[in-house]
Amino acid sequence: MKHLIYCCSLLMIIFLSCEENMPGAKLGITVPEKEYHVGDTVTFYLNGAPDNIVFYSGEIGHNYELRDRLYADNDLFVDFTSYVRYGTPFDNMKCMVSSNFNGVYDVENVEKAEWTDVSSKFTFSDGADRVPSGRVNLKEYVKNEEDTLYFAFLYDDKKSNRQNNWIVRTINVEKVSPEGSVTQEATMSNIAWKAVDFKNLDKYWTITTTQVLIDGGANQPENEDWLISMGFHVRKSVPDTGITLKNISTTMTEYQDVYTQSGTFNATFATSSEWYSGRSSAVTSVPVVIKP
């Protein structure tokens, strides 16, 4: 009996000792300078022994507060260059957008969708080549977070002796986050155009990886042809990421980082420690001032 009591007491002492020595998640951070300049090396001195450390610099794309963000009020910018020739140019080339097109590229489903004419926002060629359209933000046409926005060129020409030939030389689609992070969504080579022919099936959009074009031709009947892009998930956001600095098998007393932009950044260290009896975590942030 005494032996049993002794063993239990010994186990309790070992348990309490282990609890006291359980690795903590808290981390002290010291930054020696009050201000730095773009391109300087910032040294963070670390005081503590957490098992795991993940670092968020606070720069665009690496903000701790945005690590779980799935949707954001992003902008979607579109610009292109165009060229029209033959016949007398008039408003037979339009830009259309839809947030409820179902992605089935045929006449029936294009007609079912609600399309908004946004042509007035762009500049089109009046005979000169490679006329820039201007950079237009289309985010206002996205109604809900999960909506997909489609962009289209609509060629709609009347019966005439010589219908126009339209060529779109380039197109760029960019998504910009509220913080200013730019993602190129598409160019001419990967925008995945699909043509849908409504009238005069002999005349249609020709699609290549470098340009798209349509020529109504001479002495042709009324023509209507759609050229529709892939869908763009405008509001979807990629969560910000951190850099894993340490795991349980390594030690670290300092970390160095170089900031490439000026501003005041909230440098954040997310830490955690694990033990058989549980897990602890902590978040420690320090301001970093970067001058030009």
C-alpha cells in the first residue's frame, strides 16, 4: 500500500513538472529601430520558445487579419484595343455583361440571360488601328458575392452593300483587391472566347490566341454574332498567407525580412505549442514603419 501511494505521488510530481515545463505559445518581439526605409533589412528579435511560428509581414497579400477572407469588394477592370475597316462605321459593335448567364454558349441560353449594354463606357475604333478602349471597372454589375460575370462583344450589322470588319487586337482583364493587389484574370490568349451565331451563319467570329475578328462582308443580310468570355468570379478572394518560420524541430531567436513598399505595417507572429495535455496559441504584433 505504501509502495502504491509512493508511485502515485511520484507520477503526480512528474505530471506537475511536465505541466510547468509545457512549451508556451507566447512570444516576445523586439524591433531595434523605430523606422526603416524601403529595401532595408528589418530584424525581429524573438523571445520565447513556441513550437510553431507563422509570420505575416502586413504587406499586401500577407495580412494576418485577412487570412480567412473568402470574399471582398474587388474591382474588375477590362480594357482592349480595336480596329474597324470597310463600310461606314456605326454602333454595330457593342460590349455586353451578364451576371446570370449560365455558361451554356448557345442561342437559347444567351437569350435567357440578362445582358447590360456597357458600350458607352468604352472607346471604339473609328477607322484607326489599335484604338485603346480605356480601362473600365465592371464591378457594379456583380449583384451577389458568388455571381460570375461574363463579358461579351456583340456584332450586330444591318443589311448593306458593305458591312464592317471589326478586329479586337488585345484584351486585358484584371481583378484588384481593396488593398490594391492586382491579379491578371485573362488576356487574349486565355480568355476562352466562345462564339454564338444568331443570324447569317455564314459570317462569324474568328478566334485566335492573338486577336478576334469578324467581317460582315459585301451584300450580306442582317447579321448578329456574340463573342462571350469565360466567367469571372469578381468577389472571390484568395486568403492572405503567412510564412512558416519554425516548427517543433527547430529553434529561432531572430527573423529578418525586407519590405519593398513604404507604409506602416502590422507585422504579426502567429504561434502555437502542443503537448499531450493540450494546445496553446498566441498572436503577437508589432508596428513596422517603412519610409520611402
